[in-house]
Amino acid sequence: MNETSAGAVKPPTVSRMADSLVGSEIIRMAWEINDLIKQGATIFNFTIGDFDPQIFPIPHELEERIVTALRQKHTNYPPANGIPELRRAVSFFLKQMAGITVHADDILITSGGRPAIYCIYISLLDPDDKVVFPVPSWNNNHYCHLARAVAVGVETKPENHFMPTAAELRPHLNDAAMVALCSPQNPTGTVFSEQGLRELCELILEENNRRAGVRKPLYLFYDQMYWALTYDGVRHYDPVSLYPELRPFTIYADGLSKVFAATGLRVGWAFGPRSIIEKMKSISSHIGAWAPKPEQVAAADFLQDNSAVSQFLTQFRQQLNQRLQHFYRGLMQMKDEGLPVNAIAPQAALYLTVQIDLRGRRTPEGRTLHTTADVTDYLLHQCGIALVPFYAFGASPESSWYRLSVGTCKLEEMDEALSRLRVGLSRLR
């Protein structure tokens, strides 16, 4: 045992990466929320990027197939890249539902989207390689840290729905190794327009033409985990469908988790150039990041059931959009009343982008809310409303914007939550 001269036990030495890894702000908030609930507080928790299965169960047909797969004893190791039937089913599903053409051998099945993303970062990046990504965005900063890469977060603007533009990213690409994009975006619930994505694709092609045969290419990581959850005529676009010549440089992350309310099933996938997918398969197999075999067997069958898939997605989108629109209308009514709130109209996913700018206001007790952290604390403790500030996704600490998630939201709670917010805002001076 190591001891200091004063006799105190020294903490064990860990890697610099592990020692400097920052914990999740959302998880920290979850602990605080749970403590308040245990103390008897009523909290409307809109922080969770997940689904309450009592409100949003997985498709019944998928559930039944999982039970059947278990009874058929599909409980051994699956192949490292996923069972062939599931890779073929994912290829079919992407072509049928998204118009994306990808060969089954270019698909890697993983235990949810996170291992797929981790493998993308580890496969493509060397230490000190530069990764460019918009902020706010989900976890790119942490994956850069795990890969020992250099994170370059580019702040986006509300007037662009917090989606990055080619003009914003262009100055950072000369020495970058990868651009990380997400659409529909977490945390904003907004999407790329066709023109906006085309301009970014052209920028990446231009950079790779400049590097051709001389330097490592500029890779594009495209997270489309929420692609099937778009509303009111909003369309999802992807890079390779717009520009097939991007195929050698583009790697996607996707999965069942969000579009089928199946976060706990842990079935995700990546797809892209076969040579890269093969390396990712090796990494995934060494860390045991394959999806459970019963879920793979069940998903392989389910994804080819066009009727069940379409029926589920139709009602699921309707349920999520109903909640998002209700909150949006309620917030815009408050804005019309002169209260300091704003929101961006829902486009996709399970998130609403909300602005609540109370900095400089004083509480009834005379406390001045100086920072966004102060505002977040006031919303939680005085209004019973839990939202995730955009600074938890890499945005400026001064940002007054928040993510509101409806994945655990009951219909009968929405009006009470809005009422509580209105009362809490009205009490400020």
C-alpha cells in the first residue's frame, strides 16, 4: 500500500485519459432529480433521452419474436459482426424505409449505437487527430476524449435551428481528420435541410479532392439514430444518397434504440466502407460489444415485416409529435403573454428546443439568477421542471437554451407542467 509522508493512503494511479474524463451532466442531474423525488417532491422530468416503456412499449411483434428466440435457445455468442440474417434485414430496412443502399457485408451489428460510435472513433483516429463537430451535440466531446483526439466544437445558431452550416465548419477542416454530424440532431430535434447538407457534403468532397493521394482523407461520421422520427412533412437526408462519391469517406451510426423505443434491447449498427467496417468488427469483438443474440434473431425477422414496422412507426410518430406540439404551443402562448420563453417548432426525434432566459431576474426570496446554472436550479426546485441546458451538450455556459425530452411524458401531465412553469416565471421580478 502506498502512503504519503503524513501516513495518508495515496489514491491509485490511473491513465491520464481516465483521470481527466468528465462525467455526464445529464447523469448528475438525474441523481439530483431522484433525490428530490425521494424527498416527496413532484418533478416533471424532461431530461431523459429515453422512453418509459409503460408509455411507449416496443412493438408487440418485436417483443413476441424476442420471446420466441429465447425459447428456441438462441443464447450463445453471435458472430462478431452480427448474424447474417440481421445484416441482410438492416440492408432491406434501410432501402425500403430510407432509400439508402448498403450491402449486408458493409454493416456491423453492435450492442446499441454507443459501441458503434466508439468503434468509429477508435478505428479512424490517431491520438491528437482533430475532430470537428457542431455544438450543442451529444457526446462528441467525450468520444474525442476516449480516442485521445482533439475536439473542435463549433457553436451553432438558433436562426439555423442549431444545425451547422458549411460557412461555420469551413475554417476548421484544413487539418481535421473527421467531421461528426447528426441528423435529426440530439439535443435539438432539428434536421438538415437538403440544401444545408448538400453544402456540407460539397465542402468535404472539396477537402478530400485537395488531399487526394497525399494525406489521410477527411472522414464524415453521420449519426442518424433518429432518422425515422420526423414530423409534418419534414424529410431526412443522408450524405451518400445525395453524393455517392462520399461513400469511401462516410460511416454511419444507426439502430433500433430510438425509432422503435427499444433503448434497452441494445441492437445498433454501423455501416460504411467495408475495409473500415472490418477493422471496427475486430475492435467490437475484442470488447464484446455485440448485440444479444435473441434480440438479433428477433430483429432480423421484425425489420422485414413491412406492415408491422410501418404501423408502429405511424402511431409512434403521432404520439411523440402530439406531445412536442402541445409543449410548443404552450410555450409560444407564454411568449405571446410576455414571458421570457421561446421554442423552435418540432421537426424530429423526441426533443423540443426551448429557450428560458431568466438571467438577471430575482426570485421572490430576493435571490438574483446570474447564470444559466442558476436558472436551471430555479426551474427544478421552484417549478418542478427538469430540463437539460445546452451547455451539457458542449454549448456556451451562457446559452439560455434547453432540451425538453418527451420520452417519459404522460399526456395528462403536460398542462400541469406548463402551468407550473407559467406560475414560476410569473413570480420572478
